[in-house]
Amino acid sequence: MTTDKKLPIVYDKAYNIGFFGIEKLHPFDTAKYGKIVKHLNKTLGIKTNQFHAPYAISNEELLKVHSEHYLNSLNNKETIAGVAEMGILTKLPLKMLQNKLLFPIRLATGGTLVAGSLAVEHGWAINLSGGYHHAKENNGEGFCFFADINLLIETLREENKIKSAMIVDLDAHQGNGHESIHGEDSLVYIFDMYNQHIYPREFQLKKYIDYDIPLNHKISDETYLKLLKEHLPKAIETSKPDIMIYAAGTDIYEHDPLGNLKISKQGIIERDSIVFSLALQNDIPIVMLLSGGYHKDSGPIIGESIEKLINMIDE
Ligand SMILES: [Zn+2]
């Protein structure tokens, strides 16, 4: 790895959310993103100045996918606590919630847009956060405040960089947010593979999934990877998208407290490599977003996976 070359990876240390022991209130790892960076530094010698910086998304941009009413409601502690699913947050000052919680998420949402442009230019890009696939036009939920996936599609279209897009959602949870926003858009193809027995169980949105692979609890590496290898190439062949937006949630991990699947670390690394290989082989730009992943191993697993992806692309 050459030392100062910029990589199409977007990161800011402010992605890491941490205040007042918030990590004890919600099963997420506040240092997850930093752990990925640490791994890439240790194994490939990548320095932080090789990453691209995100910017904080404005409400004006967010209006492309969200209602004004919803964005205004984020000036209200109850709404913020509701989206984050942590009632206790209403006890904290609004300014603090906006600075310590919403600001990092605004940065990560801007980071998805930066990664989208980089992917169009370089063929691939990774935002070391984002992938908020539960956010809808009029509300956030499941810790997803802003629909960055849908916003990226709308923005790239406005810039005439793409017409069609494919969302490859391999987070353990169903992507009900992007399904509700772009479900009726015939140029947005949705491939969703998720545990059908856990949140959000929004089955009325299943009709918007173009390629639907509902999974059962505790699925193994072997079955999971076989399904992916069999179906994703078919979905790409059918949709031939201008860009692939990959929600690479690591909550499919066997020890994740929320996903209830049984995929090993090696299984996750192989999954990411299958998705990237297919995008590269088909000459489709790919943007990887991290989505869910609530175990302390998530950061190191993603770090190792990205290390492998960079080596694969470099070859
Ligand atoms: Zn998830």
C-alpha cells in the first residue's frame, strides 16, 4: 500500500458517538468505527489522511427524501429519543442530543453522499458508517434518523450520474425505510435478505422488495452464502443497475444481540467479498455502507473484511 494515496473511503473520528455512557443504554459499540480504522492502520498502514472527509448534511438536502414536518420534529427531545429507542434521552438537554447524537449522524449521512460520488468516479467506495435503512419520509425508527440510501439515489440522479440503482440490503433486519420511500420507483431495484422473524416485520412492505429472501433464525454460513451466490447474480442480471448500494450490516454475526442469525466472522468476510466481486465483474460502481452491527467484534470484523476488499481490488 502506497503511503499517502487517497482511498475512496469516507471517515471522520466524529462518527463515533459517545456521551454519558450512552453505550450502556443501547446495544451499540460507540467505538466501532474507530476500530475499523485502527485495523486498517495496523494491517495496511493506512493513515487517517488517506480517507475522504464527510460533511454534515443540511435539512435543505434532507428535504429530498424527508418531510419538513419530520425534520422539524427533530427539535423535540421526544422524537429523538423515540428514533433512538432510548426514552431516557428525554432527560438530557436538547442541545446535547443535537451535538452529540444528531451531529455525528448528519456527518455520516453526508459521508454516504461523498462515498456515492467517489464510487461513480473510482468504481467503489465505502462510508465507514451510514446505511440507515429503517428511516422513512415522515419518521425515523430503529436508530435510523435519515434515509441516506434513498438520499444518495436522489442526489446522484439530480446530478445526472445515474438513472437506476440497486439496493443490496444484507443487514439482518428488513430494510423497511428504503422500501417505503423507493418501493414504487421502477428504477430502484431492492434485493433484501433478512431475518423475517425479528424487527421490523413490516410485511405489507414486502411487495416493494424486488428480490425477497426472508431468512429463518440461526441460519448457517453454508446456507446463507449459498443463497447469496445463487440469487445475487440473478438479481444483478435482471436489474442491470447504474450503481449498487450495499447495506453491509454485521448484525448477521453469530454473537450479535439483535440479528439472531448464525454467521461467523469468516462468513461475513466472504459475504462482502462476494458482493464486491460481483459489482466489479459487472462494472457496476458499488458503495458500501455499514448499517447495523451491535457486537464489540463488529468493528474488527469489518476492518478485516475491508482489508481483504482493498487487497482484492489492488490485485
Ligand atoms: Zn440491522
